[in-house]
Amino acid sequence: MGFNDRIWATFCNMKYKGFLLELLVSKYQKLDRNVNIFLAIASSGSIAVWAVWQQYPLVWSSIIALSQFITAIKPYFPYSKIIHELNSRSSKLDLLNVEFERFWNKVQRGKLTEDIIEQLFFDHNKTYAEVLKFPDDILFDTSKAIEESANQRMNNYLKTNYGITVPKT
């Protein structure tokens, strides 16, 4: 693989990771919002659903017990911390990708010497590694659906900005 191919592959990989981080932010925001909505309804709805409580006391007491359990363990759901980390790194990655795309365009136009290209390439890779290094207490998973959605966004980006159509596998 030539150096230009490595630069292009790195750009595509980092652009894909940017889309992936955006989708993960959305995933964890939805999870956090849903937990908070459930807790709000369960804690403030006790008077509003008095009729349900009288007719189905087991159902309502189960909802209350579940909400108390979730409230007790919610501090161990670090959704807000995960959202903050993912959001912060997603923003940094977006800015780095703009810089890297500018770098790629200069390489393509022959505006840089080989030594400068090599230096900038490895400088960018170092910065990418720093941005994508998450603290040990931040754990998140990426589903197949999110990966496929990120791939679709990447394919749309390549087609829109570079006229490249990626064959479906």
C-alpha cells in the first residue's frame, strides 16, 4: 500500500469513527432520557393514576418498586458521563477530520514535500490516538445496527463529496 493510499484509508477510517461516535451519543442520550422519563412518570404519577392503583394494585406496586430499584442503581448507569465523553471526543474528531481532509487535498494537489507529508501523517495519527483513548471507566458497546448506520453515512459522505460509490457487500 502506497503512502497516499494509507493517508486515504486513515481519512476514511477516522471519518467513519466520527459517524460512529455521533450515533453512540444518540444511543446513550435516548437511554438516559428513557430512564429519566420512566422515573419521572413513576414518581409523579402516583396521584394521577389513583384509579389504576385501586384496580390493579400489584401492577402499580411493581412499577413503584421498579422505579425505586432503578433510582437506587441509577448512579451505576454512567450514561451522562458516557454521553459527555462521546460528545467531547466526537466534536474533537470532527475538527481533526476537517484538518485531515485539508491535508489530504494538499497531498492530492502536490503542495507538500514527502517529508512534510510523512510528518503530518504521523502527527495526525498521534492526535487521533489521543482523542480516541477513553478512560478505563468508560465502557460502551457498538451494535451491528449502529455500525451499519455509520457505514451508510460514510458511503453517503463519499458519494456526495468525492463521487465514490462503495459496492455493497
